[in-house]
Amino acid sequence: MVREAAGERFGSIELQTRIHLGVITGDAHGLLSAAAPAFGITAEQALASPHALVGTVDECVDRIEGWRERWGISYISPMGGSAEEMAPVVERLASR
């Protein structure tokens, strides 16, 4: 929708998302299966959302790169305490 509305300007627009749930874990599905129902969604919907970044460092990096490819998101704001936890993800992305 944004891409269509922006037309030729899309390449010069910076899209942002806020990470409301950011957790480094080896069991993303388990964590989201417990947390997602509180938001009225499934674990799969949470994993597909650009507002939840949950998984191993590699999974989180892959997810962010997918957001960029799919939606053009280039700016990500983690909420409060998750910024420090996401530091290894930032480091990995910066080295690419």
C-alpha cells in the first residue's frame, strides 16, 4: 500500500518499524506460543509481524533482512530494554 501510494518516490522513503517484543532465544515458537494469545494472535502471526523480533541471532538477522526485501523497512526501533539484547543482531547486520 505504501509502495503504491509513494509511486516513484518510494526509493527515497525510509520506512520504520518499532519492535515491541525483542528476545534472543533458541525457542521462538515456544515463547510466542505463550505470549501471542495475549495480543489476540497466533505464534505464526507474531513471527510474521515486523513488530516482534524473536529467535536466535541468525534468525533475527534473517527476519530483518526479509522485512527489508518484502516491505522496504530500513529503520528499526527496539523498545526499551530489548535494545541491549538486540546488540548482537545489530553487530551482525553492520558487518554485512
